[in-house]
Amino acid sequence: MSDNVHLQQPLAERLRPRNLGEVIGQQHLIGEGLALRLAFESGQPHSCILWGPPGVGKTTIARLMADAFDAQFISISAVLGGVKDIREAVDNAQAALQGLHP
């Protein structure tokens, strides 16, 4: 990524952790021997729900999970998104899955 494009990104995006080791806090989720950490280490993803106030790292951890498991990441804002956005994301996921399994 060019320096100019990088500098145009919001500060939060530029400073977002790029791997699990860069995440500060959330040890109750990603600490040694815990389910989410074991999923990352084993390469065996599982479903989970991340909840909490803004800015605690939910989206960052979800993005890291997608990267770790070579999965597509779709971001939908619970505040700004609506049913249409969710349906579109589900339709896209189903289409992608059908593309993998003819």
C-alpha cells in the first residue's frame, strides 16, 4: 500500500492490530488455553458472538479470525445497516458457498 493511501485511512484503521499478538486486552477471550485462542492456533474455526461497547475490539478480532481462516469478512453496522444489508450478505455468502460446492 502506498504511503499516501495509507495516510488517507482513518487513524483507527492505520493502528488496527494486524495479528492476534498485537491485540491489547481481551485476555478473557484470547488468553492462553481459551477457546478463541485455541481456534486460532489449531486452524479450526467455530462460531461465536462478540458483543460489547464501541471500541473494545470486536471488529478487529472478527477481521483477524477471517484472515486466519481464509474467510470472507463482511462488515455490517448494527446501527447503520438494515434487514436489506443482512439479506444481501446472506445471499452473497450462499452464492459463494454454491461456487465452492457445485
